[in-house]
Amino acid sequence: MEEYETNRCLECGIDTSVQGYVNRYPNIHNKIAGYTCGSCASWSEARDEYRSEHNPEDDDDWDDDWDDREWEEWHKNEYLPEVDRDFPNAKRFRELIQMTAWTNTDWTTEQKKELLAIMESKE
């Protein structure tokens, strides 16, 4: 598969030119150059950066109870259903992206066509 570009978030499937463009950053998966939207940006990375820049003993805003599981639950139970409502093709886009996420396999010809059609769609 040749390389393709999309405005879609490779994590949740939204079109980042419409929604999620604040704090988005480039992301590449299996020759698809897209984005990770601001809502899907890794909270653990943000927390690690925060912890590297702040001293818990000197920072009144320090939060030791922050938990990745809370974000994961919110993402799965609240955010993705909202994305799927606003972008009907997002769920299938995520499924197609995940098919090759941890394998050395590629998409079938039909899956590639479907993926490209979704990437061109604003839904």
C-alpha cells in the first residue's frame, strides 16, 4: 500500500479538520499519515511530562490520585460513543486501523478500498 494522508485521528477516527484539532499531533500507522487528536493524546505522557517539570512537595496543584484507568474508562464509555454518533464511519475506521496494529499483516484489497473511502469521507 502506498502512503496516504488523512485528517482523521488514528486513535478514535474523527476528522480532525472538523473536531479535535486543538493539540492534535501527527501520527503514522502502516503507511497512513494522520493525527492523534487532542482528546486521544496520551494522558500518561502528559502526566509524565508534568511530573518531570514539577516537584510534588512544592506544587499546590500536584495530584497523586490521578489514574490512567479513569481516562481509559472515560475514553471508552463516554468519548468514543460521542465520536461514533458525530462521525458514523469512525468505529469502522478504528476497526480497520486496529486490524494491523500489532501484526505484520496488511489489509485486503477490499479493506484498503473501504479504508480509503472512509478517509475521504467527512462522516
